[in-house]
Amino acid sequence: MMREGTAPLIRREDYLAPAYWIRRADLCFDLDATKTIVSSKLTIERNTTQDVQPLKLHGEDLNLLRVLVDGHSVSFRQEGALLIIDAPAADAFTLEIRNTVSPEKNTQLSGLYASGGGLYTQCEAEGFRRITFFQDRPDVMAVYTVTLRGDKKKYPVLLSNGNLVEQGELDAGRHYAKWHDPFPKPSYLFAIVAANLVAREQWVRTRSGKDHLLQIFVKRGDLDKTEHAMNSLIASIVWDEARFKLPLDLERFMIVAVDDFNMGAMENKGLNLFNTKFVLASTATATDVDFDGIESVVAHEYFHNWTGNRITCRDWFQLSLKEGLTVFRDQEFSMDMAGSASARAVRRIGDVRTLRERQFPEDGGPMAHPVRPDVYQAIDNFYTATVYEKGAELVRMMHTLVGREGFAAGMGLYFERHDGQAVTCDEFAQAMADANPHSALAQHLDVFKRWYAQAGTPRLVAHGESDAESGRYTLRLSQSNTPSAGQPYKQPNLLPIAIGLLDRNGQPLQLQLEGEDAPAGTERVLVMTEAEQSFTFIGLPTADVVPSLLRGFSAPVLLKDGLSDADLLVLMAHDTDAFNRWEAAQRLGVNALRAALTHDDTPVLDAAFVEALRTLLRDPSLDPAFKELALTLPSEIYVADLVENIDPQRLHAAREAMLDQLASALQADWAWAFEHYQVRGGYLPNAEQSGQRALTNLALAMLVRHAVASGDNVWPGRAYQRFKDASNMTDRLGAIEALVNAHAELATPALERMHALFKDEALVLDKWFALQGRAAERGGKVFARIKQLMQHPDFTLGNPNRARALLFSLTAMNPAAFHRTDAAGYVFWADRVIELDAINPQLASRFARGLDRWRNLAEPYRSAAREAIARVAAKPELSGDTREIIDRALQ
Ligand code: PHE
Ligand code: ZN
């Protein structure tokens, strides 16, 4: 086993091109769960731009059988995880290697592993070296030919990347398949599957008139749950061709669903591997959120075929080159699929919520790193919200700066220049700028690129001043960024700031900047590039101006604009920008929670805010999806990131009290909304219906909460009935969560019933665990239940989805159950980190991040958390992945 204490630091500035190129890889697998034999024949050329160097191949957990160069034995040595041939004779040669691996012993789920009787691979980022010896780095691109041999009964389906060129029978009940992928690719995009699966198939014709075969492979019995994934795939193909002129370039595009998977899905060339969670859906088993997740993950992986596979990353520091861009693309796709302007705004709000709840805390904690990191120990730890979500915001800012057409042109130039190459983030930004030479992006490209280099969330302070007499309004802006590891000083960023100005009645004002001849509409984008800048608007009819800044969250910053609650109420009621309307409501909620944390009196929402929420809920012109978002108070996770010295128990108590107040004050309105927004007609997982279901579920939760608090049985009874009779999982889960979160008596029978009904549906059992893991804490009951559920026969740490369902729900979503004054949550966390680390380091190191923000906690939490982290740190046998997280946390 390769488990060592401290891994060396890998630095971006140390990048060197490889000493050898591997042009072709001919691989043959004799498949067996206990012992698979891998025979590899590599066509290698020396990189003649460099001096002659030893050939160094990565290998991890491999059993080496033989090494031949040009058919002859050769002297080699093994040094740690490297196989070194000191003096390969020629500049071009073939290297033959034979080794074995044991898939069934591979609990890390990286490399070749067994799951449910089948064999699967996961190679990103550095899993290929766990299959065979290779220069396992993304700038080494080879053409692969792969022969798979295995038992026909166990493994009737044998898949690899590219096209099937041959298949047939072998002796002893075995068969084989030979695959060839014509596209040179890095090893992280390699994949094989050998399993007993069936496929949903669909032929599609792209614009060029070519026919392509789409296949989704699942276990027998799951075929009827693949329709939505197939529809999402087809929609993604159509969209990428329409919006970016990027067609499907493969004869065959395969998706394979697997139960045991560390991440969401993987974009292996032509053979995407998916966590079943992001493939399988039926009305009875999947919620609207699941349907949405499938649509966006299928799209994301499909879009990688161009942004990631056709153009890949030169090194792993450039990960956001493919991930940030591809997240941006899947976000845009989902917005286009959602349709109406309001549905787009709802999606944007969702994306910003994720960014602020996951990426902002990351950027303020020990794992803060730039979108393009400078240094890492374990690359697995850098598949982060920063690389993905903040990376996508960078691309979105470019999009804002160059416009939709300009962005498409930039993408065009990027592919014209770099198709088939492994490049850096700089190349992308340069192509975007070069395609838009007159844009602010091109004018300030160096300033913009600081976004890639600097960690931390910039703070933007805005201060507006009106002059009644001259009709001028001056907006003074200043930006700053706090120091982070290795970056004591930060330079100003380029901030695109979308803005509108409203009068006191909420009417939008015409915007004319000083120096301009005429007003140019009621919204515009200011471009800030310096630490301090002022913008003066002229010709305003009033001095009582309410600014609406950062519309659509046009830059990923923390905004401090000093608006009063009265100003926020104007925005909440009238802003034409739906995002800022929602944001105003959130900020009023944050203000109330902050006040509750600093004063000792019973926390309350003020009457004007409650009335504004009522008005919004009753407004016939607003979509239910938007209402649901606006009527949801800011989460404890989000607020905890905005406040220093946080006491999670107090925050939870304050928020719960406010929810009680909203439940009671709006009781009649919730009852009205519950009836009014019922979906009538059959289930469709579209934006319109899912908005209705989200709002009725929120209403039901409020109604049950209020009823339980006032000792009334009617609404809990109705919720239970709805849980029993629901025709879809969204309503069923909504009803049971209403009962569980309110600690209603009927929660217990509902949980029992749900388990009995779905005991054979792994993905529903995950929900069953997760809803208990994130249940609203009351008196320690939830935490006690979570500990108890660890002993449940259906619980296992071996399956990542199941482990996440219970454990990550606690640490990532349930602060009040996790952060206890008796430190029991931290003790539990430390034990699980250690336990999980021995099984699956990648999963363990993610779980270990649950205490990232310990320094932000108030006492006694802070000291207790530190102690728990130190206890984990003291374990000498920790994996490199987890070691990096724990060491950073203590730094
Ligand atoms: N590259 C995958 C994606 O973003 C994520 C992934 C990373 C999957 C590493 C597995 C391992 O779609
Ligand atoms: Zn991705």
C-alpha cells in the first residue's frame, strides 16, 4: 500500500514538459476481480527538445511481472512509486510491461475496481497509474487500442473508449472485445467497464447528417429509469451545436452508471462513467432536485468532450481551464432549458447560493487557494468549489464583459488555436480577449487574470451620494481582499458591476454617466479595475436614489453597500432584477439574524419584513419557484460565513425562532399557497411544476411546524396522508421532511414506512439516511439518531453515496447537530475521518474538511474542534490526501 505521511509539495512554477512522449498505448486486460493481468505496449518517443533523461513511469499498488524494451529485457529500477529506466537505447522504442492488479481489494475506487459484480475504472486525476505504469500526466496524449478479455457470464458487456473494432468468443466461457479510440488523449480520460449491464439506445443525427449511437448502460431492472438521462443527453448535444457550434465528434457515446463512485461523474472520452445518482430517475424514486441534477451532470460531462477532452489541461494546476468553463457551460445550458427570464433567475439564485455556501467559506478558510493553484500535495484535494464554482464565475464575468456573441467568438478562436492540445488557463483568457479586442477584458486582461492568481473573496464597498440640485448621483466604490496563505498582499480585481438605480417608489431611473450625451437605459455594467473608483450619474430627477448593485451577482464578491432595511424593502418589492429582489429579502433575513446574535432578547423579524414576505407570497405576477427562494430564510451555513466568532447553537435557535414566527404570522397565507399551487395533472420534471412543488412543500413544512408548536394535529395528519399517497418522490419527501423537521410524532411511523417501501432502492435509502442526517436539531435528538443509524444494517462506509448521505449531511448541512457544547460531534467526526481514511482516502479527505472553518467558531467550540483535529493529525498512518487537509487546518 502507498500510504505515507507527508507528500512532497508540487509547484506550478516547476512545470517541465515530459522527457518522453507516449504516442500509442496498446493495452490488453485479462479481467478478473481478484487478479487482473494488464499487458501494455507503449510506443514511446523521446522529447528531443530536452537532454536525454531517464524514463520515469508512475505506478501505484501494482504487481510488476515484466519489462521489455523493443522486445528485449532491460535494466530498470523501482523507486517509491516510480519505475525508472535509466538509459533507453533509442529515441523511439516500444516498451512492454506486464503487471497485475486486484480490483476487489481496491476500496479507494481509483484505478480499476469492483462494484456490484462488475469492474470499472476511475482515472482522473491520477488513477491510471493504479492500473499500469505510465507517464500519468495530462500533457502526455496517446492513441489507445484496448483488448478486454473476460468471463462471458460475469462480464457480458466489455467497454472502452472509442469504437468497437472486434469482438468474439474465447475458450473456457470467455469472450473478448477490442476497442480503438482515434483521438489522442491523456491517461486520465481512459476507461474500461466489464459488467453485466443492459443499455438504453438511441440513434441521433447531428447537423452534418452523421448518425451517432447513444447508449446508457445500467443494471438490469434500471432501464426504465434512464429516460430522463437520455433526454438530457440529446438536449445537450443539440444545445452545444446550436450555441457553440460544437458537434458530437464520436460515432458512439456511452454513459455507464455505477453504484460505487467517489464523485458525480467522469467525462472519459466516449465512455462517461456516472454515479447512479446522476443517471437513474423515476417519478416514484427521484425528486425534482434529482431530475435537475441529472440534467446538469449529463450536460456537464457531455460538454467536457470539447472543453476538457478536445482541449485538455497541460497540468493539474490548470484544472479550472476545463472545470470552470464546463460548469459555466452546464449552468448556461440549464438556464436555457429552464426557459423564461424568471426561471433563469431562479437558476442563477441557486448557483449563487451554492457558490456562497461552499466556495466563500472555502476561500476564507485553511483550504483557500486561487482558481489556478500554485501548489498542492494531493491533487484530489483540489477538485474544489473554488476550481469549479468560482472558476465558472470567472468565465461568467468574461461573458458579461464581451457579451454573448463575443463569447461565442472567443470560444471559436480558442478551438481554432488549441484543438488537440493540452493548454493553460492563460490560453483561454487570451483567446477570449483576442476575439474581442475592443472589450474591457482585452483592455485590462492583466488585471482580469488576477482572478486566476489570487485567493480570497474580494470585498466591495459602495457608497452613494446624491446632490438634489444638480441631479447627480456619485457612487464611490472601493475593493479590497484579505490576505491568504502565501498571499499577504492582493491587487485589485477587475469587477464587472451590473447596476440599476431606483427611486424611492421603486421606479427604475435612466442612467447617464458624466461625460455621456444621453441616457443609455436603466441598467448597465460598470467596470472597476482599481482599488478605488467613482462613477457619477447625471440628470437624475430625484435625490432619493436606491442603488441596485451587482445585479445577477455579476462578480463573486462580498458587497457592502450600506443600504438600510428601508432601502432593501424597496428593492425587495420593486427591483426589476429578480436576483437582487431575492437578495434584498435574504439581506433583510441576514440583518435580523445578525441582530439576534448580538442581542439577548427573543429574536424576531420586524413587522415590515414579514408584511413584505406576505405580499411577495401573494403576488400573482411572481413564479412559485421564485417565491419559494425568497421566502426561505438565509441558511445557517451562509450566515455562519458572514459572522465572526459564530455560535452555531445560538444561530440555530435564532433561525428556528424566526421560522416559528413566519409559520405563525403567515399561517393563513401558507395554507392558501399550499392549496393554490398544487400541481394538477401528471408529473413533469420541468421548471414550472417543480417550482410549484417546492413552494407547496415549503408551505406544508411551515404549516406542520406551526401545528406541532400549537398542539394541533390536523396538518401533521395531512402531511402524513400526503406522504403515504404521494404520486411522486418530491411530494413524498417534502411531506416526510415536514414531519421530521418539526419533530412531529408522525415522523417515526413515516420513517418506518419509507424504509419498508424503498428498502431495495439504494438511491431512496440514501435519501432516507440523508433526511435524518440533516434534520433540524432539537435537544441533541438528531445527533443521537445519526450515531444510531451508523449501526443500521443498510449503512456502510464502503459506498460513497451512503457515507455521504449520513455523515456529510451532518457535518456539511447540519451545524446545530454537529457543533455541540459537549464536543461529541467533533469526537464523532475524528473517529469517522480515521475510519474512512483506511477505506477511501479521497472520500475521507473530503469529509475531513467538515471542520475547515473551526477558527471562525466561538468558544467552547473552537478549542474542542482544534483538539479533535489534532487527534486526527496524531495518527501516523493517515493517507496523503487526508494528511494535507488536516495539516492545513492546523497551520
Ligand atoms: N472531472 C469530473 C467532472 O468534473 C469530476 C471527477 C474528478 C470525477 C475526479 C472523478 C474523479 O465532471
Ligand atoms: Zn467537470
